[in-house]
Amino acid sequence: MIIAINDIGIKLYSGGIHDSEGLVWINMLLFVGLVPCFAILATCIKTLKFTDRILPLLFFIALITAHLFAFEKIGLGRSYIPQT
């Protein structure tokens, strides 16, 4: 939840011109944070049964996929540079 709110905030309110290249950088940094989170989740639940392990991992992947589909292009085209 915190990572999703942080991603939305960066996409909406970071300075500069929001173009496709910047969106790729923001998404790359999102995955830089998500990979360790996924690894920590997988490590913490490794003592559970296989069926109890697979559900949280699939839920994590489903939430990230839903977040990316819902907020993929949010903030694209915004400009925080004053026009002269």
C-alpha cells in the first residue's frame, strides 16, 4: 500500500515535464522497490505449507498488476515548468 501511494505521488507531483521517458524511469524505480519486497515476502513465508505460500505471492503479483493497469499513465503530460 505504501509503495503504491508513493508511486502515485511521484507520478502526479514530481517536478519537470512528465513524458514517456520519465514514466519509464518511475516504473523502473517502482520495480527496484518491488523486487526486494517480493523477496522478503517469499523469505518470510517459506516455512508455511506450499498451498499457504502460493496465495500471498499470487495476491502480491495480482495487486501490483492491478496497480500498474490502473495507474500506468497517471500524470503523463503534466508540466511543472513555468511557460514563458
